[in-house]
Amino acid sequence: MEFSLVEIKPGQTGVISDIRGGSALKTKLNQLGLREGKRIKKISSVFNRGPVTISVDNYQVAVGYGKAIRIMVEVDELEKASPGRES
Amino acid sequence: MRKLVLAGNPNVGKSVVFSQLTGSKVMISNYAGTTVEFTKGLLTTESESFEVLDAPGTYSLEPTSKVEEVASTLVDQADIVINVVDATNLERNLFLTTELLERDVPLIVALNMIDEAGHKGVKIDVKKLEELLGVPVIPTVAVSGEGLKELIDYLPEAVNRKNKPLNIPDRWAYIGELVGKVQEVVHRHHSWLETLQDASLRPSTGLPIAALVLFIAFQLVIGLGEFLHEFMEDYIFEGFYETLLLYLSEALGSGGFLHDILIGQLVDGAIDFEESLGVLTTGVFVELGVVLPFLAVFYMVLGFLEDSGYLPRLAVMVDRSMHRLGLHGYSIIPMVLGFGCNVPAALAARNLESRRERFIACTLMSVAIPCMAQLALIVGLVGRHGFEYLAVVFASLFFIWVVLGLIIDRVMPGYTPSMIIEIPPYRIPSIKAQAKKLGMRIRGFLVHATPYILGGILVVNILYTLGIIHFLGVLFAPAVQGLLGLPGDAVSTLLIGFLRKDVAVAMMIPLGLDARQLVIGAVVLAAYFPCAATFTVLVKEMGVVDMAKSAVIMIVTAFSAGFILNLLLDTLIPAAYLAAALIALSLILPMVLGSTSDRRELSDLDETA
Ligand SMILES: Nc1nc2c(ncn2[C@@H]2O[C@H](COP(=O)(O)OP(=O)(O)OP(=O)(O)O)[C@@H](O)[C@H]2O)c(=O)[nH]1
Ligand SMILES: [Mg+2]
């Protein structure tokens, strides 16, 4: 199942499946190494539309809400994949 | 002389390599976007001299912000490029490397942070990487200097590959394949630093940590700063230095033009460091006895925050709130820097992507963030009348910061895109690096501030002697008195404020103001206009038109705030209550009003980065 970075729970891992934004957003994310097929782990999110932090390889990136809802992730374990909001 | 440019992703250690190669001192901190301007230095090897340029960090040669533009332009001008690569994040770093390999310029790679890579279980086959890239790759640990000699030795071997340009997907595919061949990752357990790292990002633990960090920082600066200030005053100024000056005063005949300029007016035959207004008495006292102690402690605390890697985490915690003011979390960095000095803060705003954000950040920063020099005097002067008055000053500025942000975000067209920032790992700050940075900042203060502070006192002296201050005082009395409730002569402080804020605050001392007048004076002085040094940088950063708009906002804000304080403070509402009310309002208003910028971003489907 595909969920946005905002929807998945901290601790969940998955693979970026889609970036639903303009080409500028795609380019920017791409330069940072965030691209389709990349494995990520969500670390945290701040409530009330705060940023989401993920770890990719050996680094961490904080993504603001407006961008995070456009990054879709194919989550690893299906049973845990029900959309959750908070940490 | 050939130009050697240091290019690389943000926060990979370019500036450390630069200072090791050239011996020049530059700012080094553990967050992306420390270097925003290029710095030049000189490297002389056995065979050749190079002009070395430290560039800002960039993820790609297709720039997405002002700082990245600087980096990309520098690469265009380079005769040779050292690509500093973070070995712990080889894959991401190679994106820029492959772009550089397509340029018509000789390249050499410094595979930096090889020590951290070891700790993180990342093993890289350097020989193979070298072979596959086709340029020399030298493993380095910039902070200890390891590998830098080899880097210099191999400079002549840099290779110009001029590879065929790839599109983004092909580039990543190529990199993926390459990394697979040279890198091996062994899984390691979380270190305690990494556990703390995650804890400071989760709101349940991160928000209390943020509050604690800010509280400790504030207490340290105010408490330790005050302690050092009193120490200087009691043991150095009122002891040894005063005796010295009294000799000088006598030697100058206890009066006359030169005496008045250097020593100023004696109060009951003695020197009053606050009121004598001589260049060597009040001038030196303000600079070394008041500002320096607070500034030193502030920079000590800031240095720790910068080098530990905490600031970007603070940015994550405050992102939500900053959006309400039309900014995103990362603009907390210019704000924090602004408490030291507004000049580097205005420069740091370059890291923000849009012109809108830079306008808002620069305006809010210059209106509501008083620099440490100014704060030191405010703390000394207003604090005397009780902490509640000091609290009103802080609360008013906080309130102005919030309300102004809310208004500009609503009125200004467009929106502020949400942030996307790299969070660096926590690093334990090295004492040596901290001491070096502190020394550099204090030296910077002494060099840049001395002419302004001493010159400011000199100008005040001359203006007083010529009767100009009094003339202006009478002229502006209706405005200053009617609006702000300050005596006409307070115009002198506003005049000097254009030059230098700490001297301006000090100018309130001889006016004999009461507590509420001091509060009003301090708030108006902080907000109404930037000092000369900041103004120059702001014009350069924002352009004349935006600066003019910003200036109108500043002046209107400052005088309205002064007027309102004059109406309310102590007349209708006691200081402590007013401070509490202002803080409560500043916290509640953004929650009630929400963010326009956010709605605009979410409805913009084709979001530009
Ligand atoms: N452990 C380790 N830390 C390093 C090394 N090189 C640099 N650092 C640290 O990495 C951080 C970033 O260093 P800078 O030199 O400021 O990085 P930069 O590439 O100039 O960063 P920007 O100017 O922001 O692009 C600092 O905290 C350094 O102390 C290294 O080889 N090993
Ligand atoms: Mg740098």
C-alpha cells in the first residue's frame, strides 16, 4: 500500500514510490538523494502539520508538511501500514 | 596563479579543509549553510601557488538558492576543483561529483570524514573508487589534518574528465552501480549520541529539550554575562583603569577640549564610567566592560549549539510556529545568529530559497532581534529597575516579532515553501575548535565595533558641545514627548542609533529616565532602524526597493510600539502583568489566526521547490 510520508508512523520503513509534485520539487528532492526507489525510515513527525524527519542511508532529512504530503511511500509491513498521524 | 575551488555538499568539511590548506580562519559549524559567501586564501606548494576559494555547500550545480548560485558560479571560474565528499554519505555526495566530472575542469576528490565512516560501519574501497571515477581520490580527516598533505601532493594529478552529461535518472543509476562496487556497510548499533539525536526530533521529547536548551542558554548568557560584567567593572575599571585615567585627566589639566573628548565630564571630581561620556571612559567601558562580557558568553553558548548540530533540530521543532509568520523552521538560524550580531544573520538569510522568505526573515530579524551589544546595555540599564521591566522589553519585542510576521504573511503575495533540510549528526564539539571560533568572533567584534563605539561617543560629544542635540531636542520634543513620553533630548539616542545601537542605549543614561521611559526607549531603539553596519548588508542582500519597504515597516512598528507602551505601561497595566499578557498574546494569536502561507502552499499543486 502507498501512503504519504505524513501518514506513515515513526519507525516504519519503506521505499519512495512516487513524488506528486511539480518538476521543481522533484529536482530538489532528487538532488538530496530522495527519489523513487529509495529506501527510507521515518523517524518522527511534529503534530499539527509539522515537519517529518526521515533517515536515508546515513543521513537524515527534515521535510516540511507541504512537501511531505507529496512524497509517497510503499510501506514494508502491510499489517502495520494503517495510516497513523502522530508520534 | 591558478584558482583552486573547494566544492561539495553542505556540511561535509569544506571550510575545515580550506582553513587547513591556507591557514585562513573561517566559520566552521555543524549545520548545512554555514558558508554563504566565498572566502579566498593562499596555498603555496613546492612547485606552485594557488588561490584557494572556499565555496558554500551545494547538492548540485543546478542551483536552487542564492548560496548554491554562488557555489555554481565559483566552479565555473575554477582552474582546478577539489570536491570534498562526505564518506559517510557516498551515494548522495557522488551526485555533485558526477556533475563536476562533466565540467571542463581538472578534479580531485577529498574523501573526507573517513573517521566517521569507520565508526558508522561504512567501508570504501578507495582504489576502486579512484579507478571508476578516473580522478585521484584521497581519504582525509580534515579536523585532524590527516590526508591533507597527500591531497596537496596529488593536486598536479587532478584529471579533467569532461564526461558526457547524464540526465537525473541515468545519473542515479550510474551512481547506484558505482557505489555497489566500492562500498560495504556493516550494521552498527545505535550510539548514545544517535539515540539523543532521534529524541530531539520527536516532539514528545524534542519540545521539552528545545525549551530546556533555550532556557539554559538564556540563563547562562544573562547570569554569567552579568557576573563577568560586574567583575570587569569592580576589579578592572573601578580599580586600576580609573586610577590611570585620573592621572591622565590631571595631565590634561582637568578640563579643556581634549580632556572633554577623552575623559569627558568628571562627576564630583571622579570618573563616572556611565556618565562621563569620554572616549576613554564611557567609550571603552561600554565596549570592554559591558558588551564584551555578555558577547563572549553568548558566543560561547552559540558555538556549542552550532558545533553540536543542535540548531537544525531546533529548526524542526519550531517549523510549525514559524510557518505562521511566513517563514519555515530553518529561518530560526538567522534569528539565533542575530542575537550575536545582525550582520551575519542577514547574510545567513541567503540560505532561504525565496525572495519573500528573505524579506520576511530580514525584516523580522532587524526589527525584533536586538544584537548582544545592545542587549548587554539594555540588561544593565533596564534590569536595574527590576526584572519585570526587562521582561516587558523582551515580551514587547517577541510580540512585535510575532504580530509583524502574521501581518506580513497575510499581506504579502505568494507563499513560503516548506523546508527541506539535512539534519547533521550530533558531534561532540572540540574545545580547541570552540576556542578558535570564539577568539575569531571576539577579535571580529573588537576590530569592527571599536571605531563605531569610540567614534559614536566622539560624535555625541561633539554634538552636545555644539548644542546640536539640544537644538534637535527642542525641535522634536513634541513628537518624542507626546508620542513616546521621552524628553526631547532623547532624540540624541535615536540619532546615534543609526550608527551603533549599544552606544545609543548608553546615551539614555545621562538623560535620567525612569523605568518606564527606559523600557520605551529600549524597545524603540531596538526596532526603529538597523545600525549602520547592518543597514549596509541589508541593502546589499535585499536590494534598495525591499530595504525601503522594510525600513517603512521598521519605523512605523517602532513608533507604534513605543506609543502603545507609553499608553499602557505602569499607567494602566503594571510591568509584570503587561509582560505576561504580551507573551500570552504572542503565543495565542498565531494559533487562532493560522497560516495563510500554508494554505497557499497546499493549494499550489505544482509546487516549486
Ligand atoms: N569527524 C569529522 N568531522 C569533520 C571532519 N571534517 C569536518 N568535520 C566537521 O563537520 C562539520 C562541518 O564542517 P564545515 O567545514 O563547516 O563544513 P562545510 O562543508 O564548510 O559546510 P557549509 O559551509 O555549511 O557548506 C564541522 O562540525 C566539522 O567539525 C572530519 O574529517 N571528521
Ligand atoms: Mg563552509
